[in-house]
Amino acid sequence: MATGVIIRTTPIPASDLFSQTVLAISDTVNAAKDVVIQKENFKKFSTYLEILKELLELNVDHSKSLENALQTINREIKVAKHLALECRHRNKIYILITCRKIVKLLEGSTKEIGRALSLIPLTSLDVSLDIKNQVIKLSKDMLDAVYWVTAAEDVVVKKIELGIQGRDFDRSRANQLLVHIAEAIGISPEQSELKKEFEEFKREVEDATLRKDLAEDVQMEQIITLLEKADATTSLDEKKKKYFETRNALGRQPLEPLQSFYCPITQAVMVDPVETTSGRTFERSAIEKCFAEGNNLCPLTMVPLNTSVIRPNKTLRESIEEWKERNNIINIVSIKPKLQSSEETEMLQSLSKLQDICTERELHREWMTMEDYIPVLVGLLSAKNREIRKHALFILFMLAKDSDDNKERISKVDNALESIVHSLARQIDEGKLALQLLLELSRSNVVRDSIGSVHGCILLLVTMLSGDEIQAAKDAQELLENLSFLHQNVIQMAKANYFKPLLHLLSSGPENVRLIMAETFSEIELTDHYKLSMVKDGALRPLLQMLSHGELEMKKVAVKALLQLSDLPQNGLQMIKEGAVGPLFELLYRHSLSSPTLREQVAATIMHLAVSTTLQEADREKVLLLESQEDIFKLFSLISLTGPDIQRSILHTFQALCHSPNGSDIRMKLRQLSAVQVLVQLCEVDVHTVRENAVKLFHCLIEDGDKNTFLEHVGQRCIETLLRIIKTSKDLEEIAAAMGIVSKLPEEPQLNQWLIDAEAVQTIFVCLTDGNKNALHKRQVIENAVGALGRFTVSTNKDWQKIVAEAGLIPVLVHLLVSGTALMKQNAAISLKQFSESSVSLSKPMKKRGIFQCCLAAPEIGCPVHLGICTVESSFCILQANALEPLVRMLGEPDLGPCEASLDALLTLIDDERLQSGSKVLAEANAIVPIIKLLSSPSEKLQEKSLTALERIFRLVEFKLKYGTSAQMPLVEIAQRKNSQMKSLAARVLAQLNVLGQQSSFF
């Protein structure tokens, strides 16, 4: 476009001048309407002209000065019209490139018109003041007017300028520039559209009739050269033709550089040659360093130089670049056969050189593609030498970055993707290069389809996600995201424990996809870690939505997935909080549901939710599964209407609820519902899982309930059933629960007799002597068995005691005093105490010996407490059973239960007339000091029992003198602080010790 437009004019009469100017304004405004580029600027200019037209259409007296102004205005309007027509009709790329010049011309015409308006002598015109003010304002506005190129236009022009100045304007930059051009001129970035516009631009530039400006002509040729590097402007065949013409014209050996290529200072081939004022050329960095060091003489001629003036030697630089590129072509051609050598050293040297060439410029990589390097490089991925594989991976990565065509070429080579994936599993530096290449390949939609299907690829990528290499982890994540567009890949990722894409599709995918994802989810065996993270990442919401979906298939997969998640207590609580209970119960109660498996899975999920309520943190708000009597009744009633699997789950659900925060309320309501009657019946069924859970729930209900309420449901048949379970079951938990029921049954004579008849004592003996006391459920069996035994050791029924003793259980009880848990020790001590209460009446009096018997046989030794003949089985004597020592030791137990039980057992030795003999035995067993220590026990009951015992023992002077002093301080403390009854008892003992007078007010 010319820098100015010459409009030749001839003098025109004033009357015609007005009409011609108005007409020119109309033509220019109309021409400006169809301008695409610079539209806003022309619109602004047209606004000024419309105002001017209105003023000119007024009836104004003509004058010479007005005519002169109109001549100028007429001329500039025609210039603007010519400019608008060029912008309408010339090629859009050309208009875009010359946008700054157009803006300058338009701005010049605007200011000239404004200046012409300012020269009109308004005072001499016969017009109103308002019109004069309008003219003055229009003149000022046009003189001040500024037009701008758009941001998009400015970006394009700057990129073109940089491209012309620099040497690294490659194909990718040319492609980017074309995209910016398409955006700026308002056409599609499609290759065909860009090609068409570019060809039209070239034709205009080549049309000699349009060339008016030599500088512009040179610039346009440079721009064409830049844009021809783009894919849209030059076809691959055209590029190949041009390359092979150049390549075939070259020799086989690299050319030596000309002497003029070398810098006189560095003696190296120059990269950026510049000319100094002496006319000599040097490398820019070298001569600038000389100037910086204060040396302003030419290194060759020693002539003083103007250090502020250095000019790029473009001709020499282009010659050097041409020489380099020729040699690069020769090297690229010559290296290829060397890569098929068997000599590794030569191959590594060639690959290193090739890598250097390919990283220099994108153009070099284009040449490598044309030389068909890709299959050769893919073949090298199978080399044994790791360094060879690393070079090949990097070069392939560089080639893949350049274009989707190259990505597809790489993927189409046999076993290319498999070889790259194989490198993923090798050492980390090679794996990172392989990952980098795969990530680049995945940016092609065509190649992306194939990557995920390579065996082991997704598993390796997921493994790299959790590696120590931060960048590798980021690349692996991005690659997995690229691959997640295929549902099959998402499934593979989930199976490799990478669930992010699956969760995304589960939440936001269409129904059919959500179904597939949920099904995948439900079929994967998740660890607790992943179950927890899945819920934290939002898996529950879409699954619960599917649970409420109308389609049965959706419900099935949702339930199956929820079942798996719910067996982790944290998840179960979260499911309750998010509203899973209602939809689950709705499904469970739908008897018409065509899928029994679905109801079983629903019941199992509800069971998991119930279990989760038993494991809540103390400081959190309590989460409840069932609250109302109606809900409890409705669920429990279902036991009688369903099959074994659902029965098992419901029974287990209630077991868990019995131990939940509102467990006591649940147990009470179940007892009110006569649940025991149902449970007693279920204890007889043959299905082990149902029977086991029924027994356990029965045990839960009897533990803290009114025992008498169970009498109407527990008959002889039930007793026999429980004993049969204990004898035959292989499940220790079931045995423990059944034995627990026996231990908690009301101690009614009839019940006990049924138990005796069912050989309960012998069964208990087996349970207590069957080893494995430390196994969790075995300990529960023994604890419950010892508790159950207590009902047969009461001193009111010596026949039952005899059965227990003859079964050999007394030594077993003594052994438990030493090796049992706290509860075992407590219950064993209670039974031994009951036995001991019967010893005095069962001990056989010693026969009086005759005079001859005294001489012939050794004298009989009687029991030191009962003063008769005692045995374990006949009189149940705890001394004969060697229980004294462990019972005394239990007085120091930190657990108060065993401690109190052992004290009760020991105190049977000083009952009634046995005070003297019993106290002596206790003293010899070192029991009195521990009893005194119990005066300081936190348990008032223990204090009171020890006080009562000491009051009796200290009646004996011997023991009062020996132990009284050590008892004084705790006795005084009790007398001072405790309730009136204990206070009185303590004072009585202190009086015995002569610490208080017999008439003390303490009494």
C-alpha cells in the first residue's frame, strides 16, 4: 500500500463543490460500512463525516475562505474513500499486515479535515451561534482524533517483525502465526481456508501492477517466506520436493567453513556476526566484551572504533547459516546407516550428534522425518544398551512434539508403543523419558486410542503417580487424564487403584456410563485405605442417587458398591449421615422385589451400618440407625418372613445395635417385643449362620434384663439345645454366647436340675480344661463357663456341690485363681467361697485313738481350720485344695472384683467357732497384713468387710498385739471420715486396740 494517495483536482464552482463534497461523504461512509479490518476506526471516521455532512447541507453563504476549506476537505474525503475501498477489496492478510499504515493514513486525513475546518472564518458566515459551536467542536475532535490497531492486529504485526529479524522462526511458530492471522481477519483456522487466503495474498504481492513501494515489496517477500513454513501454506509433498532437490545437489561429505566465517577474536565460526566502524566483522559477544574491557581499537587494524555503532552483518550471517544447514543435511543423511551398526560406541556417537542436530531447529527434525528416521529410532528401543534407548526416546519425543502426523507415524511402527511402555518399567531416568514421549503421543486423538490398550501401561503409570519423582508423577497424572476419555481405560485405571476418572464419570457421566462405572466399582476388591478415600472423594452421593433410581439394574450395582464400602465403620457412619438408611430399608421391605440377591445385599449393607454405630468416637455427635419402636418391630418381624441369608444379617444387625450408643434402649424394646421367643426357636435351626447369630443376640438380651422375664420362654428343650450347641459347635463365639446364656439364666431349682440332667457340669469341665485359654473367644468361653458353674456351687444344695466336686472342678477353679483373667478369678473365688461354706458340716470328726492304736499307727492329721478329716471331694476344703495361697495373693489385685471375692472366700475360715483356728491359718498364710491394707481401699464395701474381719481377728490378743499397730492409722481415718456405721465399727476396733475408750462418743 502506498504511503499516500494523490488525488488530482481542478477548480470547481462553489455551488458544485458543496454538492460534490456531500456526495463524496456519502460514498465514503457507504464504502466504510463493508470494511472488515479496521472496522472500528472507519466507523469512528464515518461518525465525523456524518456530522460534517449535516453542517454542509445547511444554507450557508459562500466565501473564498470557505471554498478553500472545502477543496481540502473534498480531497481528504476522496483519499479516505480510496483507503476504504482498498480495505474492502484487497486481500485480508495484506490489509492486516499494513494495518499500522492504514491507521496512519486515516488519522492524517482526519486531522487535515479538522485543520481545514479550523481555518473557516466563522465570524464572517451568516450562521447561528449553535452551528458555529458545532463546527468548532468537530474541528477540535478531528484534530485530536487517534486511531488504534486492535490487540490481535498488533500481536500479528509484532510476531512478523520478530520472525523477519530472527533465525529461529520455525514451522510451529509459523503455524501459531497463521492461527493469530485467522483470528485477526475473521476467517476459519481450517487449513483449506488459510491456504486459500495465503495463495490470494501471494498473487497480489506477485502482481507487478500493484507494486509501488520497493521497501514494502521486500517486506512482503520476507513475510511470504515466513508463512510458507506453516503446514497450511505448503503441503508435505511441496516441502519434500524442495528438500530432496537441495539434498540431492549436495555432496556426501560436510563442507569446511570459509575463512570469513571465523571470528578473528575467538577463531570460532560466528553465530551473530556484526560489522564495526572499521569495516571488519566480529562475533557480537566477542567485540562487545572488548569494548566492555575498555579496548576501543579494532583488533585487526588497530583503528579507533566508535563503540556505540555496530551493525549486524546479515549477508555473512545468512551465508554461515546456509553453510550450516547444508552440512546438517549431509550429516542427517550420513548418520542413518550408522545407527544400524553393531558397534555400540559408533552408534552412541552418531545418536549424540543426531540429538544435537534435532534440538537446534524444528526444520532439522522435518528433514529427519523426510529421511524416514522414525522406524529406525523405534527399532533402537529394543537395544540392550540403555544409553542407546535413552537417546532414541528423547529424539522420538522431539519429533512427536512437532506434529500430530509425527505422533501417528511413531505409533504405526510395529511394537512402537509396546517398546515405549516397556521402557517405563526400566530405570527411573529411562522411564521418565518414556513417560515424556507417551504423554506427547497422547495429545494426538488418533494415537491416544491405542496407548491404554498396551499391556501393563496403565498399571505402570499409576505406580509412577506415587513415586518420589515429582515431575514424573505430574506427567503420569496428565497422561492418565488424557487416556481417561476411553471408558475401558478408566476401568483399567480403577483396577490399578486409580479412581479419580471413575469417580468423575460416576458423578457426571450419562446413565449408561454411570452404570458401567458403578458395576466396575462394585467388582473391584478394595483395601480399607481405598474404601475410605473413595468416600472422602465423593463416591457416596452418586451411588445413593442410583439407589433411588427407577431402574432395577441401577439399584443392583449401587447396592453392591455400597455393600463393599460400608464394611469400613467410618464409611458406614458417613452413609447414615448422608441418608442411605431410608432407601435401603425401602428396598429391604419390598417383598415383591424380583431379585432375592439384591435384598440379601441390602440386608448385609444395613448390618454393616449397624456395626459402624458401635465404633463411634466419644466426643462426636451420636449417629443412630434405628430409634422408634415401630422401626425396631418392623425390622425384627422380617426375620420370620425371609430366608437364612437375610435372617443372619438382621440378627447380626440387632447384635450390633445392642452395643450401639442407644443399645440399652434397643435391648429393652426387643425384650418388650418378646424377641426371646423367636430367638429360642431360631436356636434350634440347622442353618449354622442363623443359629449362631440368634444365640449371640439371645446372650445380648439376657445380660442386663430381668432374668425372671425369660422363664416363660426357656424350658427343658431350650436348655438341651443350648448344651448341645456348647458340645457340638466348632464356633467358639457361638459356644461363648451359649455358655453366657446358661450363666445368666435365673437360678431356679427346676432350671438347674434340667441343666444337671443335660450334663451341664461335665460340659463346663470340658470347656474349662480344653486349653487355648489365651485365645480371645476361648477366654470368653471360660469366663462364661466359670460364671455358669457358680449356680451349682451354692452351699444350700450340697448334692449339686458334690456333683461339681466329683467332676474334678475344684482343682480347676484353684488353677484359674492363678492363671485366669480377672473375671475368671472372681467367679472361681466365689465358687470356692460357696464350697468352703459347706466344709464345716462335711468335715469328718477325728476318731479317738485307743492305747494300742497310738503305738501301732501314725496319728491322723486333722484340718487346722475344721479340726476334722477334710478332703477336696468330700468336704470341699479350700485348704486341702491348696487355694489358700492364691486367694491371699488375690487380695492385692488392682481389680476390686477378684479382690472382694478372694476376701469373702478367706473369711469363711474364721466364721463362727473357727475364729481361733482360722485366724491362725490366715496369719500363717500372711493374709492379715493384706486385709489391713484393704482398709485403705477405694471400695467402701471392701473396707467394711475388712473392718468386720479385723474386729473378729483382734478379739484374739495374740493377733491384736501383733497386727494392731499397723491397723491404727487407716482405722483412725475411717473413724474420722466415713459414714456412721463404718465409723462406729472402726471405733469399736480402735477400742479393742486400746486407742479409744469403751465409752467414746464414736460409738
